[in-house]
Amino acid sequence: KEGAEKFTFQAEVNRLMDILIHSLYSNKEIFLRELISNAADALDKIRFLSLTDKGQLGETSDLEIRVKVDHDNKILTIQDTGVGMTRDDLVKNLGTIAKSGTSAFLEQMQKSNDINLIGQFGVGFYSVYLVADYVEVVSKHNDDKQWMWESGADGNFAVSEDTGESIGRGTVLKIHIKEDAQEYLEEAKLKELVAKYSEFINFPIYLYSSKEVEKEVPVEEQLAGDDEKETEEETDADKDDDEDSDDEAPKTKKVKETVWDWDLLNDNKALWLRSPSDVGDDEYANFYKALAKSDHEKAAAHVHFRAEGDVEFRALLYVPESAPPNFLADYYGHKPSLKLYVRRVFISDDFEELIPRYLSFLKGIVDSDTLPLSVSRETLQAHASLKVIKKKLVRKVLDSLKKMSDAEKDAAKGDSADEDDKAEAEKYGKFWKEFGRALKLGIIEDAPNRPRLAKLLRVRTSTDPEKLVTLDDYVSRMKEDQKQIFYLTGASVEDLQKSVFLEKLIQKGYEVIFFTEPIDEYVMTHVTEYDDKKFQDASKDDVKLGKDDKKGLKKLKEEFKDVLAWWKELLGAAVGQVKVSTRLATSPAIVLTSKYGWSANMERIMKSQAL
Ligand code: ADP
Ligand code: MG
């Protein structure tokens, strides 16, 4: 095109596009979900801007998405009246800026060949090349002229001023459908896909579609030709009227006719505003898929409630079945994914003030009645209500996890053969595997909720290291004379089972918790007791044994006085002190850490981190 400026895609993006355009992947349909979700995002943005500046909406005040097919030219058009993109946005967002998700997604795809997750990596737009060999994006942003971006996924794209018909505000995607993707030009297919993927989009989605209607035409008039078109279906009332006059000789004739009109495909209901008792399991499941931008992802649990009082809001939160990509690997870089609405208006999906970091794996929606609508993002972010909302969200989520955890316990007790019960019982175990470390981080970071989080812990112990048990399980099995909850930290269960620190405790029938993750050491510096019982590192020198064990200690001390003096001289400053004790059962001596020092395991961890 004349006057177009040419650009080359960022290298990784180019690779991704090349893979997509040549893909034989069968699940190409997800492109529609991604494009409609981008349209909805853009609509959310303009609606948000218009809250503080009414003028932003201008002439284009209907916020909507329109889908149309041009059968002759095999073009699918998706138009939104969203915020649009400036020339600069087009260049950056659709091509030259490297996105961190691109290579992560490519890597993921190599492993699973699953394109479905593309939206979660922030590169959803490019999925259009699953079905297109050429794409034109015409966009109009309030701050700029109307521009056109175009690319045939051949490594380049071009941007030029668009002097064609004005689109008002927003974005039009003209998708030239590939030979092997012609099904996406079929109305029925498009309807099916919108129903499947975009049911919960908060803006109306229209499809320009045809309809066969039966029409009564007066016999005389019919002779005059039937090129007169009508766009409305007859109502039942009309038919009744006709029947009344049927007694006379028929003056009309029924003919079939095709009419075209914009068909509303979604009823854009806000599921979270409904009462939980009115929402079915499948509705919850479908809503989750829409939130997660993935059609085979499931939630392990959901929390849906309405908070009343000074701060009113509704929330629908999901615990995903599996952790988001990079959730723990990039813990501090991971963005929360709760959507904040104020009275049904989308405000933001990256308010870190809404949910603590360790729970940022939750997906869902919070819709507040209390927060003010027409204020800046900064004002909202600092609003006092947000703290209250956050606190309540955390409580509710932890309660729900506790229920899941209890269900596991209950199911384990009864020997029900019921499949549902079994699934219930396995749920928490699965959750723990995915998110156990997140809860441990919670213990470190969220002091007020520490006791609640401790109840959700699962640990391995010396009794049966294969099994994960709760601290309640441990406490319920404590010996009568046992005052402390014993634990040992180390690199592996095998190492710990061989530990000399264990022998006396085991001999006495005490159970010892085995901690083998590096994070456990940090966790234990924050949890000092559970159920009024103090935690005790079994490798430290303040392990308390029963009175019986102290018997004869005085005599032994006397007996070994000279040996101790010799040891002390031999080891000098290398040790703090040399003591006679009853800590051991069979081994002659051990090196212990002082109560105030780092455990040997902590030394090991610190050393490995220093590398
Ligand atoms: P993501 O939506 O996760 O940011 P995408 O690859 O889907 O990633 O989209 C990239 C960017 O392109 C978006 O963040 C947005 O800035 C811009 N964009 C895409 N589609 C539209 C649209 N219909 N209207 C306005 N901006 C859009
Ligand atoms: Mg997107």
C-alpha cells in the first residue's frame, strides 16, 4: 500500500507467527475467544476512561462487538467500539515489542503442542494466524487518526494512515480466512463458538446473520414480485389475527424469505451478581473456562459470596486445578488475576491491593458497591475499602480451603466406595501439590492468618513418611509426656531417617516431622507453636525430654567430667560447649546446634544460595 511504513516483527514473535500460520493444530477455533477477549478488554478500557471523562465516548457511545462474514471475499470481520489503538500502539502492541510470554509460550508449546493456553501468555492476538493468511487491523483511538496495520505473517507488517470509511472509534479486524479454515465463515460455527467461549463477555456480541422467515403475502401483491424485504419475524399475535379471518377465501400465500439482521449472541449476564443457589455447577465451570481463557481448564473449588456491612461487594473466586505458568518460579513478578469491578464496570485486573501475593493464583471477580466509580485509578488503589475487601477475601478463601482439607480427612476416615467421595478426598492432596508452597509463603508473609494457614499444612513424619498428614493429626498422636512438636529439616526424607537426632525420640515413641523443602526452614522461624504446643527443632540443644531421662544425669556428669574437659581442650573454639546428655540411644556423640543458631540444614541452604 502506498505510504505504508514497513516493520519487521520482533524475532520471537516472528517464530511464533510462523508456527501458528503453518499449524495443523485441530483446535484453531480458540482464535475467536482471543480476539473477542481483546475486543472486550478494549471496551473495558474506554468505559473506564469515560468514568472520569464523559467526553471520551464521543459519538460512539454504544459499547459492543460486531462480527460479520463477507462470503464473497472470504473475510471475517470483528469490530469493537473499544478504546482503539494509536499508530504507536499498533506498532508496539502488534509487533515490535518483545513480550516476556512469547518465549515461555513457545517453550510450553514444544512440550505439549497445546495452543489453547496462548492467551495466558499475553500473545493471544497472534492466534488469528491459525485461521488467517492475511490480517488487516483498522483502528481509531481518540488521540490519533485512523490507522491500518496489515500483515501476511511473512516476517513483516505495514502501518499506514487509513483514509477509508471512518469507523468512529475502536478496532476492526479483517481476517482473510485460510483455505483450510473455511468453516469459520459459517454462521452456525461462529454462533457455536461465541456460545462456547464468549458467553460471559460483558458487552453485547452481534453476528450479522441470515434467517429464513415465512411470510404471508397477499396473493395479488405476490404477483408484483417478492423482492421486498422485511427484517422482522412475524409475531404470534399477527398469526392469530390471520386465523380469525381465515373463514373467507384465502387472500394470502405463505412464502419463505431470507432476511439479514444483527443477532445478539450473548445475554451478557453477570454471573457473580446472582445468588449462589441459582447458579448451576456447569455454569460455574463454564464461567471459569471463560476467566481462564482455556476450555479444558478446571477449577478445584470456588468461593461465591456477598459481603454486607460497611463495605459491600460480591466475589466469585476460583482455586485453579493447576498453578499458573511461572507462578512460583517468578513469584515476585507474577501478576494477580482478580478482576475488580465497581457496580458492574470493569476497573482493573492488576490491583495488587486486592489479594495478597501468596494467593495471587486465584482467578475471579470482585464487584464492589462501595468503591467510588468516577475517580482515578490511584485514588481507588488507596481507598480504605480495599483493605477490608482484601481481608474478607482471604478469610473466605482460607475457610473454603479448610473445608476442602476437612473433606479429605472425612473421606479418608470412612471407607466409602463412592466415586464422588473419592474425588472429594483427592482434591486437597492435588491442591497441596500445586499450591502447598504458596501457603507456606503465606505463613511467612501473612502474620494475622498464620494460625489459619498452619491448619492447612500437610507434613511428612517419621511414623509413615509416605503419607501427608495435618498438624492436628500429629497433635492427636502425641505421647502423654510429650511437650513439644518435634521436627527435623534436611535435604531428603532418606537423609532424615538416618539422622542421629532421631534415635532417642523414636525410642521414646515420639513422632518427628520431616521438612525437606528449603522454604520450610523459613516457615519454621515464623511458626513457633501450634495448638499451644511449641515446635522444637530436634537438631538443636533445647530438646525437652521427660523427667525420667534426667535421672542419673548428675552422676553421669560427675563420671565424665575429665572426658569433657579433654574434649573441650581438643576442639577449642570450634564448638560452643561440650555436654553430657541423655539425648542419644545408641550413638556415642552428636554435634548439636544451639537454640539460637542456624540449623545445619539452614547452613546448607545459605551456602547453596551464596553460590
Ligand atoms: P493481551 O491481550 O494478553 O495483552 P494480545 O496478544 O491478545 O495480548 O494483545 C496484545 C495487545 O494488543 C493488547 O494488550 C492490546 O493493547 C492490543 N490490542 C489487541 N486487540 C485490540 C483491540 N481490539 N482493541 C485495542 N487494542 C487491542
Ligand atoms: Mg488478549
